[in-house]
Amino acid sequence: MIQVAPSLLSADFTRLGDAVRMVNTSRASMIHIDVMDGMFVPNITIGFPVIKAIRDVAEKPLDVHMMVMDPGRYVSRVRDAGASIMNVHWEACTHLDRVIHTIRDAGMRPAVTLNPATPVMLLRDIISELDMVLLMSVNPGFGGQSFISNTLRKVRELRALIAEAGSDTVIEIDGGVNLTTAPELIKAGADVLVAGSYVFGAADPHKAISDLIDLG
């Protein structure tokens, strides 16, 4: 079963509650929330009070993607805001193993994100510790970018690494997901599709989500 995680980055921020309620009534598995600090990526998005407000309305788990410097500083605050999954960038963590275990000890599922230019093999020594790996299929920081086709090779490499380790880690993809790119991602081994513009720009967001799930 393919899972879909609509990304609120592409929602209408003046009607954020309506966007969350739409996801609640859809077939989506979780809600993807991008936190950006203006340093790790050039954009700035939402913070902990908004995540907490989303949690108060959401009926799906929150997948909080921390596009910030030194995300280990925020583990307890992400947990207290209501996240189920805390997603940190390999590139932003000096002591990644420590951060992963801190996230799990806090009661959340640890996930690690790789930027497009970061090799999958850098996760070899920790892959068994992760619930999820997010491969960025665009450069992080902005919604609506075009899909980077090299991601397909990285998905296959990551799927092989997970199999070699005998791990249950799932593969999530973020960036440029639509009905053209999704079939190839699923074929390569992706499990979770983050969809922003494709879902929130659709005339029927519920159908857009279902169409992605039905590809699997």
C-alpha cells in the first residue's frame, strides 16, 4: 500500500485549518509539515505554535520535516508540539546517531532526510535505527520545484541498502510528486509520497490523493 503525506507547505495558509480537515477526511496516511529556519534553507515557514494548532485539528499523524540547523536542539519541542515523526537532515546533524536515539527516547519515530547531492551510502551505519528515510527529489526550501530524475537511482540504492540490513525502514519521497513521477518512484521502491502542489493545487484534492494511492 502506497502512503501519501500531503505537504501543508502548498496549502493556503489563510485557511490552514480547512486544509488539515481536508486531509483528515482523505485517504492520506499522515500530514507533512516543513519547518524552515532561513539558515539551513533560505526560506522561513512555520514554528512550534502553528504545529501545535495543527495537531489540535489533525486526525492523522504529523510528519515534521526539520529543515533547520542543529535540529537536535528541538527534539522536546517537536514532541510537545504533537509530532509523531521527527525528520532531520543528515547534512544538519554533527552527531546524527545521538539525535536519532534522542528522538526515539522522546517517543517519536526517527527519520533522516538526504538532500539531492547526498549519497545514500552515508546511511549504511544507521539504517537499522531509522523508521524512515526521506529522499529529497528537489532542492529543499521551496515548494513547486521540478523533479530531479536522479532520485530514481537513489531510491533503488536505498531499497537495496535496507534489504541488506534486514531493516523495516520505509522510503519517503518529497518534491515534484505527481501522476507522472509517482509510478516510477513506486517501481523503484518508494513507500511514502509527499505531495504538495499536486494535492493542494488540484480541483479535487481528495481524488488527487486517491489517484496516487491507487498507483500502488
